[in-house]
Amino acid sequence: MSAYTIAVLPGDGVGPEVVAEALKVLLALEKPFPGLRLTFSEHPVGARCYTETGSDLPESTLEACRRADAILFGSAGDPEVRFPDGTEIAPQITLRFLLDLYAGIRPIKKYPGVPPLLSGDPPIDYVIMRENTEGLYASRGAGVRVGDDVAVDNMVITRTGTERIVCHAFEIALQRQGAPEDGKRRVTCVDKANILKSMAFFRQVYDRVAGDYPDIERDYAYVDAFTVYQLRNPAFYDVVVAENMFGDIISDLAAATVGGMGMAPSADVGDRCGLFQPSHGTGPDIAGQGIANPVAQILSAGMMLTWLGERHNEADAVAAAQTIDRAVARTLTDPVNHTADLGGRAATAAVGDAVVEAIQKG
């Protein structure tokens, strides 16, 4: 029997609503997987926490994250609540730096039953690997502004930081079955190496790491062109690796091709810690209405189990994650389980209940 402690950070807006459904699904796994035990502890974080305490990430919450086996994060922030420098509350980004969660893993998968956005409804199943701790976001809180005339943020690319995210991308490619179009394992380097020295360096490091994986195909794309390729031929892609800012942008566009942000889970992992959250924001315009899509949060919980299982060589955790994925797939085939973002009328809780029922049916 394996027992894992999970720090739960529901956050703001729709965060608590979708986290509640993910917890419901995780608890439903106790019966089919009696050897898997999860203990949850909830902690404050985000914009509301900031207005109430003066901190968006209290020291007690940070310490709980450091002690936990994994972190299940909802969403945090509010456009109306900002730091004195004008930037929004974003403790999830702070945690990436403090816990060295350098690998942003964003699966892009089109499930049967989800209304297609792209012509021809091509198969879409690839993973975007976003470097999380440097790039343009390394300037967060450290950029320079001179009066009302000049503001400067720097792009930071290091050999060590790039090597480890590219290596992680190739390792994930080894675990996959290749791109939907041709079954080939490939890692696509997305950059702007034709213009920026920092990006040329990123590609140079990519090539150096790629040499250690001769059985995986190399591929390259400039980020502006890649946004076209994502729409024109997404089935070509298997694993994609990019700098922090570019990875943020292309993963949001990718989410739109598979049903929207409510269908986009993510993981931010390092060598010791892992944080799992949906790619979407707090949705303040729909918060409290019970209509948010919980699928991204539920799938993020599944990614958490996969990470725990692989990290601790725990077969039950990996199998439980696969159970979640199959249950979500079966749930989405019925339009009655589609929330408003997918063109349906299902409530947040109803979707969670449907996933639990699919798990129970086996």
C-alpha cells in the first residue's frame, strides 16, 4: 500500500469549483485501487488570500507544498487585484521558481465527442514541453522601467536550463507511440533562431542533446510559423519543446484546437516537486455559477498520479491515472456531459459525477 500527501491549493474564481470535482474523482479511485491512499490538506493561495493577508503565497502554504508528495492547484488571480507594480497575482509562477519546477508539461489531446474546431477533424495528440524557470519570464519582478518612456525585460537562456528541458522532451518522446500522422517519434524545437541570439543558442543546445537520442527524429519550427502548422497539420507533432513565453503562447493556441482551455491539463515538475493544474485561469466572469468545465482539472489530477507512480515505481498510481483518462473519454462521448464551453449545458458537478460513474462501471 502506498500513501501520498497532496497539498490542495484551490485558489480563486472557478478554481475551488473544479478542484472539488477532481477530488471527487480521486476519492472514487479508492475502491478499484485499495492499495492507493491519498491524504489531502487544503491551503490558501491567490488574490483573495492576498487581499485578506497581504500575501498571495503564505509561508505556511509554501512549506506545505515543500513537504507534500505532490501539489494539486486550481487557479489563482483576479484582474482587479494587482501588486503595486501593476502585475497580476500569480503564485503558480512564483512556485515554479521557488520549487524549481522547470518542466511545464502540457498534453494536447483531442477526445472523441468533443466538437471539432479544425477542418477535417484531424487526430491531435502531442505534448508541449515549456521551459518554466527562465526565458522571458525570468524578468518577472526584475524588469526595468524608466518613468513613462522606457520599460525593459530580458530574455534569459542558459545551457543548463535548456539542456534539462530538452532532455525531458526526448525522454517523454521515448515513452510515446509517435505522432498520429505517421507514428514517428519526433521532438520539434520551436524558437526564433533566425532573429535572436538567445534563440539560436537554444537551438544549438537542442541539437547537442538530440545527438544522444539518435532514434528520435529532430524537427524545427520558428514560433510564428509554428502557430500556422498547429492549425494546418497538428497530427504531425509528437513532442514540442520551447522557451517559457513561446511555450505559454503555443500551448494556449493548441488548447483551442482540442476544445478550449477547459480541456487542457498541465504539470509543472522538477527533480523533487510536482504541481498539477489546469491551463486555464480563474474565469471570474463565470465563477460561482457552477458551469466551469472541470475536465482539465480532472486530467491534471490524472497527470499527478502518473508522476507519482513513475517517481515511486507504483503501478497502482499509474493504472489509476489511466482509469481517469478512460473515464473522461467515455464521459465526453455523450454531449449531455458537455459544459457550455463545449456547446452543452452540463453543470460542473454533473461532469464530475459522470466521470465518477464511468470509473465505477470500470
